[in-house]
Amino acid sequence: MRIHQYERVWLLASMVLIVGFIATITYGAVGLGITMVDDRGATIAPDEINEDERFGDPRVEQVGDDEYEVYAVAMTFAFQPDPIEIPADSEVTFYVTSRDVIHSFYVVGTNTNTMVIPGEISVVTVEFDEPGEYGLICTEYCGAAHHEMEGQLAVLEDEEFDLTELEVEAPDEVEPDGEIEITATVTNGQLEAIEETVTVELGDETLEESVTVEGDDSESVTLTVDAADLGEGDHDWTASAGDLTESGTVSVVEGSEDDAEGDDDG
């Protein structure tokens, strides 16, 4: 069968286009590390996210030398955590799930982009070599405020990156003859041990103590003050460790709320 010259040209052009499309799709899926979600991945029920040990507290975790994991949650119309902070020269694996409808997780200016489907966990691994700030946006229409759904990813220098957390336990009220205990707990989320100076202040009392916190561990410091030494009224307290600070107020009052409720019941 004789094929006209122009038909040959169109057939050849069509074959080149088909090969080009296949090469582009292959490069996008493999070469750029773009992950598509399928039904073979891990699953999680959207109504169980708050109780899940990974996504109940969206966070960044160090899992190896220069290796980190990020547990993130997409919802209308925000990402958690926000901002996400990671160190430069690191490999980061994002685990992302949705609390409500279909979203996407797109790091602007990079090739990191994956759908986020309720009930499924999207997994994307990326290497960030240079410090910088990137926007996070959702590219899947998810509702009336879809255009406002955004977050931030900050890639920090090593000396700026920190996974230290400070939590403080302190009472709201105490009896005049009671004791006030303020406990400051420093948690180290990195693998290497850190040294911190913890300071707790209440009234004229100050406790300052240096602690060494091993990797993935925590240390606590407690300041105890007799309420009688402070007197009745409101008293401010402050606890700090490094650049982290928490503050609050404790009231020394005659008769606690629990006692008042007990009298009412009687």
C-alpha cells in the first residue's frame, strides 16, 4: 500500500509526540519524585486523626542523621503544623493526610506535589540542600476559601533549627496555707543531647538549673514556694529555657473552687 508523503510526515510526527508524552510522564513520576496516591498506601480514618500518635500532634521528627519526618494534616482551609521548619542539607519525608475533603500538598517552587485524600496517607520524600522559605498551597478545589488555603515551609541553617519544646505545669489557684509547684519540662526532639539552662521565677523566688537532655528525651525542673510567703492575691510566674518562654498567673485565695462546689452539693 502506497502512503502519501504528507501522511508519512503526520504519522512520524504523531509517533514523536506519543514518545514525548510517555517520556515526560515517566520523568515526572520517577525523575522528579512526584508521588501519586493509590489504594496501596497506609490508611487512617479522618475521625481518628486526633487520637493517632502520628497525626494527633502534627510535627517534625528527626529519625536519623540529616533525616527527618514531617506528619502534616490538611483541612479546610489550613495546614498543620504551620509553619513547618526543617534544617538545610537534609532528607525529609512528608506524611500527609486530610481531615475532611480532598486537598493537595504543593511546595511552591519545587516539584513536591501530591494529592491528599481523606482516609489515606500521602508520602513524599524530598531533599532540601539550601536554606529558604517556600509557600504551601492546595491545588485541589476544596471549598469557598480554597484560594486562602496556604502555609509555609522554612528551610533553616543548622544553627537556627531547633526541636526543643518547653511545657510548664502550674496551678491556677492555691490556698494560703498550701504550696505552689511550678514544673518546667524541656523536651529534646533531636537525636543529639542538648544542654539548657532552665529558669523559673515566682515572686521573689528564682530557680536556675542547667540540665542535659538526651536525644528524644525530656528533663524537668520544679520550683516550690509556700503560698503564705506570697500572700493572698495574684502572682505572676515565668519559666524559660533558651529562647523559649512561658508565663502565667497563680492566685492565692481563701477557699478553692472545688471547696465551693463541695459546699453547694451539701
